[in-house]
Amino acid sequence: MNSKARLHHAAAPGNTACDAVKVTQEKITGNKRKLYLESYGCQMNFADSEIVTAIMQKQGFDLTASHEQADVIFLNTCAIRDKAEQTIRKRLAQFNQVKNNKPGLIIGVLGCMAERLKTQLLEEEKIVDLVAGPDAYRDLPQLVQEVEEGHRAVNTFLSREETYADISPVRLNSNGVTAFISIMRGCDNMCTFCVVPFTRGRERSRASQSIVQEARTLFQQGYREVTLLGQNVDSYKWSPPTMLKGEVAHETEEAANMVNFAQLLAQVAQVHPDLRVRFSTSHPKDMTDEVLYTMKAYDNICKYIHLPVQSGNTRILQHMNRAYDRRWYLQKIATIRRILGESCGISSDMIAGFCSETEAEHQDTLSLMEAVQYDFAYMFYYSERPGTLAARKYKDDVPLAVKKNRLAEIIAKQRMHSLSQNQKAIGQEYQVLVEGPSKRSDAYLQGRNSANKVVIFPKGTCQKGQYVTVHIQDCTAATLLGEVVSFI
């Protein structure tokens, strides 16, 4: 059994996979120098890679899909699980072999792994030339220049202000229909198992008008769906800088001008009725009724919530510092169902074998899954990450074999639930946004319904970017299968 499994249709930013997303669409503008870029981990990393590409393009680099053609290779990395880091290290070893035959090649590590290991990659292991943390991407041209001048370069400074709001991302591997918009950076939640607060810093929110303008521009360019990204989008809050230098703002004035996540959702939804809006990831403790009622008020805000639970046992949740207990979480699920209805898609994250977890506590996770009936989920067994609160406070004392067995039970239950939830869709009709060809056959197209379920249907005369109504005829645990009955 692998260290993680996914019964999910669209990656969520609070999670990670170990496979790389490689550039498949070259960005050729006539620049002579070439950049090759691989992204690992969560969708926040993929969105960051689009920022990096924009910065480097302005500095005379075109994006290449071939690392053999590159003058600079960047790996935008993940540090949330050990397997991701080991995958990246193997890739760095391969690139260093290429460098033996191309001495001028510059290899850089960006992102969370860079932030966690800092100069270790440069000075001790000497496997990279450049290290840049998530808040240092504006400095990349200068860091490249330092390497060219014979120095190893590093910037892992974590900012309290950086949001890259003024940089227009270069859309990578884009289907031209869906896009991500980063609305905030960092995380203030100190979940004991998580390294993100130490690699991405404190929360800071991007100006709401810049987010709305990016959504508007994407719609004008033909995109029909945006996903608002953040480590914890529900804690988004932004106030315009109304104070003059030396003045002190009154709390009531700041509160009156503050834009919270529910208000931001409404502003983006108002860009155009044909622009779908999704968001990820939510922390249960910050998911408000105001957000749920805003989702209900706008047809183009998709009825889907990724709400990671991590464990179904209250003691383990306390050990994880999740700031809620089992009963509270189940009440939140009930509130979602009450306001948005049973058709709202709900997915989750679950960690098997966290520190000191007993068999009975593992059974609590299985029983919570039974109570909620998630549509899909990310499932992992616990792997200790250096620098986290859990690594400092708790002993990783659940044997690996036990972790794997518990994960296997979680996966089996989720597979059963995913199939059961999809079977409920048979005979129903859904509005689907056509995203492109099916992965298995060009004779079929795929898209997603509002609940984020992948729908496969014969191509016919449908075009990418269209909304169609699909009658569901069959399903698997991962997809819905149907026929187009009308165009919208």
C-alpha cells in the first residue's frame, strides 16, 4: 500500500501528491534563454509556478517542455510528506547527471522544501545552485544572476505582506476553461502534523479588487471557471489601506471596510453568471453560515466543499490541534446539508495512524466516515515531518504495518462510499462545464458538475467551454457516465 491514496477528482490545495506536474505547453515569446519547471504537491504550488513563469518571462526566459533544452531548471517543491521530498531528491539526482554534460546549467529548488531545508541543499548536499522560498520569487532573477557570477544563491525570507497581487500569472498546462486564483498565502493554524505554517508563513490576504479583476480578465479570455485558492480560504479578510501615515485606524472603521470570504465569494460570483466559482481549502472551524448562505444565493457558486476532518476521534483531534471535536464537526456537516441540501458535494482528508492512535480511535474515523458519507477523499498514513509541533511533542509510535492496515480500511470504506454516492446520481440530470477530451478516448468529453464530480459523455457536437445538460446513465466510484440531452 502506498503512503497515500486519492479518491478525488480535483486536487485540493491543502493536500499533496508526489507526482510532478511538468510543463507540456511551451511559452515561446522569442526569448533566447530557456526555463524548465516542474511543480510538486498542492494546487497552491501549481499557482505559484504560474507566478514564477511570469517573473522569469519578463527577465528574458521562455518556458520549455524539455529539460535538455533548458538553461535553468526549477523544481517547485512540496515538504508536507516525506515521500514527496524523496521523489524530488531523486529528480535532482537525475538533473545533476544532465548538468555533468552541461556545466552552465542552473538547478534551483523553490517552495516549501526549499523553505524547510534552506541552505542544507546548497552547502551540505551541494545538489542545487539556488534555493528560494515561497515569498522570494520576485528575487529569482537576482538569484540566477548570483549563480552566474559564481555564487550559490539563497532567499528563504518569509514575508508578512507578499501576495504577488500585481503579477499576472502565465497559465501553465491550461485547458483554457478552468483557472486558479490565489486569494491568500500562509496559514495561522498550528496543526501539529503540518509543516505549512513554517514553510509558508503567516496568513495574509490579497486585495479583493485585484482578485475580482483577475476573475474578470479570465472570463474575458474565455475561462468559465475559477477556483479561489488558499491554505484556509475561510479565514480570508482584507481591509483597504485607508490610513494616512501616522494615523491610527478605529476598530469600527476597519470592521466596516473589511471584506470577508463570504463577501469575496459574492463579488467574484457577480463577475458574470456564466463564470463558475469554486474554492479550496476550508478549515472546519472557520466555515461560517454566511459562506454557506452566499453559496446558496448564487447558482454559479459550485455546491462543493472540501472540509478536511483528519480524524474521527476527539482525543486525536485535540492532539492534532484542530480546534474542534467529533461532535462539532458532525454538526457542521449537518448545517451544510441543511442549508445547501444533500446534493452538495463534500470531500475530506484523513490521516491514519497519528501519534498514539489506538484501534478504537481508528474505528471512530471509520464510523465518522459512515455518518458523513463523503463523495471522495484524500487518505494518508501519518509520516512525521521534521520541525512540526508533533515531531517536537509526540512520539511517532504507531507501527508502520498498523498504519498501512488502517489506511487500507479507510480506503476501502471510501471507495464503497464514493460508489454509493455516485449511484445516487443515476437517472439525474446535471449542468456540466465541458473541460476537454476524456483521458481515455478523444471520442468522449469530460467535465464536472457543481458537486465537483467528473462526468464523461460522448463528444457529439459539444465544444470545450460549453455548458451542457447531461443525463447520468451509469457510474464508477470515480466518475459519472451519461449522455448530453441539451445545450445551455
